[in-house]
Amino acid sequence: MLSRPLMQRSSALGFLTVGMGAGAVVLVLAGLVKGSFAALDNFTTAQWIAGIYLGAGGGAFAFILWVMARATPTRVANTMTVNPIAATLLAALLIGEPITANLLVGLLAVFAGIWIATSEAKPA
């Protein structure tokens, strides 16, 4: 892999920061090209709070904790799947987003995946 020497000379948190920063720049550029920022004109205070919370708390802060964690990667990575659950509940509370049957099935699938991935195999 050509990027291995670059990754080895950087700390995990530094590499994460550059990666997230590059991803953010690309997303902003794509949003500008598509005109997606026009939707922000109609955001209410509750929507701004939810967006900032999910971006900072559910995104950046969670990734920082993931990098600094002492748990196994499988267990820690599963915490990232909690984001859709938090987003669903916050959207329902703050902006009245409906909770549909498809959404509930998806949330059950997330819970099942977390349970399967974090369950310990019983010795034979």
C-alpha cells in the first residue's frame, strides 16, 4: 500500500483529523456544486442544534473516542452504529420526523448487529 509510510509516521488522531478534514472539504465542494446549501436558509434553531450535535457529538467526538479507545476495534466500531438511533430520536423530538415501520425495522437490524458483534462465543 502506497499510503502505509504516511500512516506510520502520523499518530492515529492526526491521521483521523486529516482524513475527516479532507472528507469535509469534499462534501462542502459537492454541496456547493449541487446547490445543496440553499436548504440551510430554511433551518430552524432546533434543526441547527440537531445538526451541530450530530456533527460534533455523534461524528467527530465519537471518532476521536474510537481512536483513543482501549477496547477491541470490533466493540468500539459498533458504537458508531448508534448514530442512526440517536439521529432518529433527536429528529423525532426536535423536528417531528415520523417514525415509520421501515425505520423501526432498520433500528432493530442495527440492534441485532450490535448484539451479534459484541456477543462472546461460548466455549465448547
